[in-house]
Amino acid sequence: MKTRLTPPCTPEQAASLAEAALRDTLRTLDAVPAGRRLLVLDGEPGPWLPGGWQVLPQVSGGLDVRLAAAFAAAPAHTPAILVGMDTPQLSARDLAAPLSPAARAGADAWFGPASDGGFWALGLARPTPELARELLVGVPMSTAGTGAALLERMARAGLRVRRLPELTDVDTAADAAEVAELAPDSAFATRWRAVGITGGAVRSGTGAVG
């Protein structure tokens, strides 16, 4: 659930928006070429999960530890990209470079910056559990300096980093409104319109969206 959406959303509305964002993200990732698709999840998958995905439980610990563990679950030394679920406006074009063998030449890593200073994607050309821990464990998460700290770690590791497009990460109601406008046909936008936030308040009579 997106806790910073409450208020103005109710917890139920925030949870429904998070599920819609996950649906959109999985739909986009399902449409791009990949040898293996992994979803790291806290809980059980719902009917929104496309076929062909392997679901792995999240490990305990902070977000930095959980992200490193997600890379550890991927095949070592095989290109992998980790994508969050907070950018439902994500398109296949945004992922074109790290997923194209020709575009991967000369790159060790890909960094997808978020407009709030974080990141929406991290790709590694030759991931290993050790490299993932070196890059991620100890990086302060969910701050305006998260992305800069990660880039500094990658520079210290000697990685040649290429940037992906900057995207807005949905954290607040203002973010949600912006993203819904950018991707009006998405499941997220549909849920957002149903929730009915206007001027930072929920329309009278609007309940949770299931």
C-alpha cells in the first residue's frame, strides 16, 4: 500500500491504487523480451499475475537488503533489470536500451532515475549476489539522495553506467494525478479517477475502489 497517499485516500483506496500500479507494471514487463521474469512479493499473488512469472517471497530486512536479494535470485552473470512498481506509466520504450543486445555493448549498468531523487530501475549486465550487496546494502532508501548514493556506489565499483529516462515515482496524491494524466488508459489512471481526488480531497460519496 502507498502509505503517503493516506490522506487524502483511505487505506483501502491506497491499496487499490498500488494493485493497479502493479498490474500496469507487470503488463508492460510481460510485453518486453526476457528469458525469465521474477516477481518478488510480500504475500500471495492475485489474479492480476500474468502467466509465465516466477513468484519469490521477499526476504526480511530493509529495502536495500530486499533489493540486493532480488538480484541474488536472478541467474548470475546474465543481464538483469530490477523495476519497481511505483511507475505505472512505464512503457516498453523506457526499457529498450537494457533489453537490446546491441544497445548493451559498452555498458555495465543501467540507472532509471525518479524525479524525487530515487530510482525506478536498476540493471546490471553481469549481476552477482556480491555485486548487488556492494551496490545496494547500506544505501539510504526513500530519500532525495537515494539515487545519487547508488550512482556513487556504481562509480566506486568501476561500472560504466547508462541512464534511462527519468520517470515520476508515485508517492503522493500530486504524483498520482500527474501519472494518471500521463497514462490515461492505464489501470492506475482508471482507479485514480474512480477514487475521485479533487484538490487534495476525496469527492463526497466516493468509497474504496476494489
